[in-house]
Amino acid sequence: MSISINTNMAYLRATNAYNAAGNSLNTSLQRLTTGYRINSAADDPAGFYYASNLNTQLSGMRIAYSNVQMGYNMAETAVGDLQSINDELQRIRDLATMASNETLTDTQKTEIVNEVQSRMDEINRLAKDSSFGDIKLLDGSIDAGAGVRIQIGANSDPELNSLQIKNVFMKTDTESLNITGSAAMFATVEEAFATASAAAKFIDEIDAATDIVEKQISQAGIAQNRMDSILASLNTKYENYTAAYSTVMEADIAAETANYTRNMILQQTAASMMTQANSRALMALSLLPQ
């Protein structure tokens, strides 16, 4: 091979190899430092786009999971108060059954009426007080037909990403349950317990009210079972999406360590060759006449 002075091609080739090894070394070092294979869109434009979409879905799934848990807790809160109302109704029914017997004294009848009225007042208090945060659950603030919308997915399609909890959050005071009031069989507790036969008829009114409350509890249970299933599905989907995101974005540490070592050796070799190439060019001086 000829020896030239103006153009040192061996040196240029060694320099290019040195720079290429240095760039690869920096890339491996960045990947080892961050743990990611893709640290900017330039690393893998298609992979970056795909991973960004996956990350958006993952973020939405985390929020949806929290939404479903909140919906479950909301339904559970209503169920607790509905159970309390149901307990009050059961006691009122027992008292009505007791008052249907004509062996009671006037004093006993009065005490029964007083207890029934007290329990009716408690039902009304529970219906008015039941709330989840600042949202009233059983006072009629929520449209029972429309229900409460729960966002259960990361996207906008309501058919696939929302759940309506219906016929749970409805007005559940004594008037709405038709126990007493203008639309009920008996306007007042005193009227319902005026005679033994009236008290016997009142049992049917309590049974009808109990049926309404128990249906609300049942609807809440159905919604909670579905939300349990949704939570399990979200967990599985989140796991799979995370695995896909990891495959695209994260670096293989073992492979990058091997690349880092290889590129370091290549850079050191190129640096040595640059020195050798300069030394070879200096050989031209030995050819000059003395």
C-alpha cells in the first residue's frame, strides 16, 4: 500500500470507527442508566409511538380502577343504610303483629305506637342522612332511573367503558315507601294502630315497604358483583398492557452490558489504530533524502 502525506485514509477510517463506537457506547450507557431502550423518539419512532399509546391506556386504566372502587364503596355505603332501614321495618312489622292481638291494654298500645313512631323517625333520618362524601344517596337527589354513571375503562365509548348503577340510590323515607302519608293506606301511625284489625292491615304495608328496600339492596349486590368482575378484568388487562409496554420500552440489561463492553473495546482499539495510522504517515520522513 502506498504512503501518502496529504490524505491519511487509515487515520480517517480509524477516526470514523472511534466515533461510531463512542456513539454506540453513549447509547448503551444511557440505556443502562435509565433502564429504557427507547429514551427519545429518535431511538425507535414506531416503538415510541406504540409505547406512548400503551402508556396512555395504562394511565386511564389506573384511573378507571379507582373509579370502580369508588363506585363499589358508594354502593356499599347505601347498602349499609338500607340494611339499617330494613332492620327498622322488621321491628315495626313485629310491633304491628303484636298490636293485631286484642289482648293488649291501652298503655301497651300507646307504648307500641310510640316505638313505631320513633322507628319511623329513624328511617326518615337514615334516608336523609345517607351520603357518600357530599352526595346524598337515599333522599331522592339521585334520579333512580338514570342511576350513577361509573367510568370503568380508559376510553370514551359508553357501551364498553361505563356502568350505570340503577335502582339503588332512590328516596327511601316512610312517605316514599308508602308506609304512612296521603298516598298510603294510613295517614298516621296512630291511625294504623287504632284497632287490632288496622294493625293487621298495616303488616301488609310494611311488607310492601320491606320488599322495596330489599330490592334496592339486591340491585346494589348485583352492581357490586359486576364491579368485582370489572376490577379483576382491569387487573388482568393492566398486567398485559404493562408487559407489552415493558417489551417495547425497557432495555435488556444483559444485552446492553455486553454491547457496552464491546463498544468500549472497539473504541479503545480504534484509538490505538489512530495512533498507528499517524505513525505510519510519519514513515514518509524516513524516505526523504538526508
